[in-house]
Amino acid sequence: MIYDIVIVGAGPAGVTAAVQLKRAGYSILLIEKKRVGGLVANANLIENYSGFPEGISGIKFALLLKKYMKKYRIPLSIAEVKNIQKKGKIFIISTDNLRLHSKAVVIATGTSAKRIKVEGETVLENKRLFYEINNLPSLYSKTEVSIIGGGDVAFDYALNLAKNRKINRINIIMRNKPDCISILLKRATKNRKINILLSSIIKKFVMENNKIKLVLIGKPTKILYQDYIVVAIGREHNIKFLSLDWQRRLHKNPHALEGGGLCLAGDVNAQNMRYVAVAVAEALRASTIVGRFLYDY
């Protein structure tokens, strides 16, 4: 079977594109690596998306996306895309166990976390060290967590985790000073569970007595013993499954491949501002572009 369009990524952008294209009558398939909602499910509170005057949690927003998909009967495949290439006029999308064909592709794969590149990181990854709070395992009473990073994501993660009764203490560790919006800093400062550590550099991660030992180089030097680490030092757009040539072209111009039927939508766009509203708007734009492409196909 050759689909009209394959959409990769089921975050706000991917789901919006899928619904729009399904409504337009195209044969589509939505592919998602983990769960519908993508990174938005980690958000403590989405307050800048019109229609939710009281804000909405990331988890609730992700549930709405699922309902949206169900209403329009969006076909979903849970798989990780490993490679996309084009032969003639057809795109070939390869996953671990699937080989799909389509006339056009919308990539809405969002971003992947930057690694901190500190000794011990790879050993603890996905065991005691994570890059999304939704990947943390079941917590036990009086859990202590350190979040590394000083931007919006780090502070939002801290505020989200602070609502969990099993968490006793959250340390936000950063090299310099906070780089988040003022409202997040104000909320974190007022939260008794959250401790903000400035001008602190992590030397390495070491397991000691079933705890993660963190040596923080600063004034003064500190030693912390934590149960889990969450790294939130930034993200990069996720297009590593594309050829190096396509990656280079998209780095220079995110619209470079649209003439051939491949569009970016959402945070995967290097020039994106990482707002849900922007991701949704880009998805509608991408849907229009691929629709025009198929009209002349």
C-alpha cells in the first residue's frame, strides 16, 4: 500500500496534521515512537494556549489529543522511524519491523534531549538518570530528585514533580543563574520542596549506598545524595533518521524539502519557539503544503 501521507510524531503538531489531512480525504498513517502527546505530557501547566483560561496540565492535554484522534479514526502505529529516503516519487519510511511507502511526509518528531556529558551519565541513563519526568519509575516515600538546568523546562519539571507527595526535595542545579520566565522562577522560589542551587558545576555521578552522589563544584563545594537525576539542559531538533544531506539542507532552511513533499512541523523545526500554539499552526501550514503538493502529484 502507498499512503498519500505518513506523519511521523504524535505530539500536538503531528496529531493536528493527521486530523487535518484525514478530514481532507487523504489516506494517512501516524507513527509515534512512545506515546500520543509527546513531550507535552511532561508539562506542569500549559497557560498560553487559547481556549484554556485556567490552563491545562500536559497530561490532560495529551488525553485530549487522544480523543481528537479517536473522533477522526486516525490510524496509529507505535514504532520508531529509523530512516526515510526517497526513490523516484515515493518516500520509503523504515522502522524496526515496518517498511512503509507514501507520496508525502510530515515530520513532527519534536526534539531530543542534549546530554550533559558528565562521567557516569551513560551508566545511570534510564536507570537513575532521565531526560523527561514522565520516564521516572514509580517513586517511594521521601524521594529526592535533582534537576540539572536553569531554563523553562527545568523549572516546569520541578514544579510538576513538587505536586507528588512522595517527593521530599527537588534541587534545581545550574551553572549560572536562572534563564526561565519570571513566573516560573517566582513559583519555584515560593515552593518549599524546591531548592535552587546557582553557579554549580557537576563533576561526576557516582553510586554510593544506593544513592547518586553529586559533587558540585562552586562556592562553596557541595555534596548531594539523590535518588534520581533529571537532565534538562536543552534540546535539539530530532531529524537524525534523515540522510546527512537532508539534515544539512534542513538546518539551513527548514522549508528546503517542501517542494519534494517533505515538511517539518512543530518543535522539530530548528527555528521553532516551542509553544503548543506555534506547533499547531505549523502543522496546519504543513498540511496545506503537502495538500498542494499532492494536487500536482
